[in-house]
Amino acid sequence: MSIEYTWAIKGVFLENRGWTEPTITEITKEIEIEVPGYPDQVPILDEEGNPTGQFETVENSQIIKKEAVETKIEGSEEVELEKFVQCVDLIYTATKGDLTSSLEITAHLYHNKEGSYVAYEDVTEEKLLSWAMAALEQGCIDNLKNQLKIEIEAQEQTSSGYVTWGNN
């Protein structure tokens, strides 16, 4: 028997203003870091380049070049709207036979200035779920699904009398 996954909308948070989605860019640049070293004794040379028998202490610091990633966020603007759905509270449920596990998550939405604004009265459950899935992105959804699967499997082990041993 396979696990069945379902989404349900718990509620929405309405606001009279919205924010456009910011542009997030990552800039990779090379930086130089000076790493101090240990002092070295270097022979002092005369005018002809011969050692004088005397030494001077010099620091042998090194310059290391390293890549650094900087995140830049720009372009988010406030927009006046009427009954803007700012976020959607969701319940993600996994069911296998009579075993059930659920997680609650909030998907934060942005006003899409290129798209058309949908009046609140015309918003459907299907549209809310579509917006929420787009906001959560597939990586997050996959992680939630895996967590629910782990919880269902743990319930199966407990209900069968089987439990894991050790520090797993």
C-alpha cells in the first residue's frame, strides 16, 4: 500500500498592501586575505650579496585568494491592493491505511506586477494551492514529503512491535 499525500488550506492572511518579489542575485568575487605567519630569520647580505653573519627577523605572512559569495536583494516595492492574500497556511497530510501524519506550513506570496491581480472574490482553492506551491518551490515540497514519509514509517514500526535499536 502506498502513501497518499494531500494538501488542505487552513487559512489565508489578508492585507491591504502587497510586496513585489525582490530580485536576489549572488555575486561571486575574489578577495585577498593576509594570513600571518611565523617570524623567520633571514641573513643580512653585504653590498656584494655575501652573508654578513647577522640576521634580521621578518614576518612571512601570506596572501591567500579566496572566493566570496555576496547576496544582493533589490527591487521589492510596496503596492496598494485590496484584500491581498499575503500568505496561505497549509496542512500537508500523508495517509497510509489508517496511519496519518500532518505538517503545517505557511507559503508567503508576493504581488506579481507583470501578472493580473485576481480579486479576492474570484480566488479559488485551486488558485491558492497553485500560488502556494509556486512560493514553496519543489525542493521544500520534497523535504516536507520526505518528513511525512519518515513519520508514517515510524508509526508502522511502532504499530508492528518493531522498534529501531541504538542511537539512530
